[in-house]
Amino acid sequence: MNNADIAEHFSLLSKLMDIHGENSFKSKTYSIAAFHIEKLEHPLLETDRSSIASIKGLGPSVASKVIELLDTGSMTTLQEFIEDTPEGVREMLRIKGLGPKKIHTVWQEMGIQSIGELEYACNENRLTRYKGFGAKTQANVLEAIRFYNQHIGHFLYAQIHEVFPGIQNYLENIFGKEKVLVTGDYRRQLLTIQELEFVIKEKKEAIFPKFKTAYPPELLEDTDEFIVYKLTNGLKLRIYFGDENIYKKQFLTSAGEQFIEAFFQKQINLF
């Protein structure tokens, strides 16, 4: 688990605490910790455990949770908040301009537990009855929901580029660097990307156990050629597997259909 992963856990914990109306001082403590952890130049994984609490922005309470993450891959406190928060409420965090404290009002005071219910409430002009939700705010929320629904599952290349190293490093650590190749639209550097694709030189049976973590991704597809997972941020992860020439499979899965068709029509043999 790298620093970015750890910071993400604390950031989510802070947001969920605000959504539940917990002590704002505590939630801010975890938000500050996430900020400082993400800025660290040295990996916490390689840091002396006894010195973690003395790192700027952390402290004993945060340090104990960092160590728990490093040892187990999960954080008990965060897991409890996740289990106590409806999935639809957690999804609201993806709506631009709708922060945790507003989500608290939407969920706890309005009784709304999904983005669909929230959109319906906006259309009925119900949000304006509550403190902090004027007509302009309601209009902005509705616009953000419609934008989210139109682009759900679509990511800009720049967004994927930020999370790609963490995913690649994870796969290389568990399967071996020489067995993992990036492919698909990310390798082609398309402007928008719906899924991140890799070719892994392994049998399918060896792949499933590696994803049985404390926060396992959702399995969407399971075929004889690939497996598709959905990560917590909504990004799909497609994994091609097999013992055959993985460079050939990388080529075939990263080139466009028209190029592949022209390639074989000319009977070019590179493999």
C-alpha cells in the first residue's frame, strides 16, 4: 500500500464522518493527515513504525491507523463507516459541488439515499426548503447530476494518468513486473477512457485470489479471455490473461479495429 492509497483512506474517512455529522475536529484531523501523507516523499511502508506519529500532520491516533493499514490492508474505523453509509449516499461524493456536509443534510434531513432520488427532489424544487440550499445551489446540483449521469464511467486521460501508477504497481507487485503489460485505450492515449486494460501472463485461476482484499473490486464479467472488475472510483479494470505470447495479445488489444483488419489483410507477421 503506497502513500496515495493510505491518503485516500483517510480522505474518505474524513468525508464519511462529516456525512454522519461526527465531530468536525476529528474529521478535519483525518483530512489534514491525508494531505500530509500524500505530500510525503518517503514511502510510509518503508518508514520506522515508531517514528510515524512524529510526522507533521499525523500524531498517535493517525499513526495507529496507518500501521493498521500497512499490516492488514484495511482500517476498521473506515470499514464501519462504509457499512453504515448507504451506497447511494457514498456515490453522492462524486457529484461536483456537493460536499460531505451538504450530503449530510440531503441524507439525514431530507431522507434521500441515492442520486436518482436527489435528482427527483431537485426537479420538484424540494431542496430549497432546507438551509444551505438556495435556488442557485439547487440548480447547480441538478446540472452536476445530469453531467455525472451523462459521463458516468468515462474518464479523461489525465484523470486516469494520475491513478495509473498505483494500479500498475499493484499488479506488478502481485504478478511480477515481467508478466504485466498495459494495453487498450490508455496505451493508445485516447482523450477519454472507460476502462483500464492490462495483459497478464497468468492463468485465470491465479488471478481471482489476488483481488480478494479487504475492499475487493466488483466483478462485472468473467470470460475465457478476460475478467472485468469495477474499482471503487467507478473505473473498470479489464484483465486479459493466458500463457501464450503476451506481446501479441497486447498488440491485438491496443490497436483499433480498422488497423487490425488492415494489418491482417496485408498478412504481416511480426510474431
